[in-house]
Amino acid sequence: VQLQESGPGLVKPSQALSLTCTVSGDSNPANAAAWGWTRQPPGKEPEWMRAIDTSGSSYYNPTLNNRTSISRDTSKNQFTLQLSSLAPRDTAVYYCARGKEGWSPWGQGTQVTVSS
């Protein structure tokens, strides 16, 4: 299975961000319990952001102050993260991953820079 993130590389402050993760190579629903997003700002530890499980329930990191949402499009094998009210502190590499007894595999990551 492979995961590939896509989205804008540069976003202006106060705008919203939408990132999509496209999953390929494995259509067996039993091989995933959830799909999630993590980011890593420069020089900092990774920060888990949000996940959605196979029933559609989502889980979020409360430290992000409810700025995130997540959705799935099973027909396209994609799931999407949205992050609102961006600020320069949201500059990071964003990763998607499959969850089943741990997070694996991961996408290669996509750089998002928040700057005017």
C-alpha cells in the first residue's frame, strides 16, 4: 500500500488548508482501522493531528483548538484534512498514514509554508 499527500505548498496567514491523501495498492478494508494526519514543524517533534476510523468516527488533537476536520471519500480511496485559521506556526511537513496496530505506512510528506 502507498499513501501520497497533495495540497498547496504555500498558504497565506488566516487562510484555510486542505490536504488530501490518496491511498493505492490495497483496497481491503480489513487492513486499516483508521487513517490519520501528523505534522512536523521545522526543528520540532511530530505532532499528531487528526484521524478518522472505518466507521467514520474522527479523533482530534485538542491542542489544535478545533481547527481541524477530516473526511473520507471511499470511492476515490482518499481522505482529506482541513485546517483553518492558518498562522506561520502551522508551517510544517504534513504526513498521512494508515492506522492498524500502529501507524504504517506513511506518505512521503508534503511541505506547507504559511507566509504572506
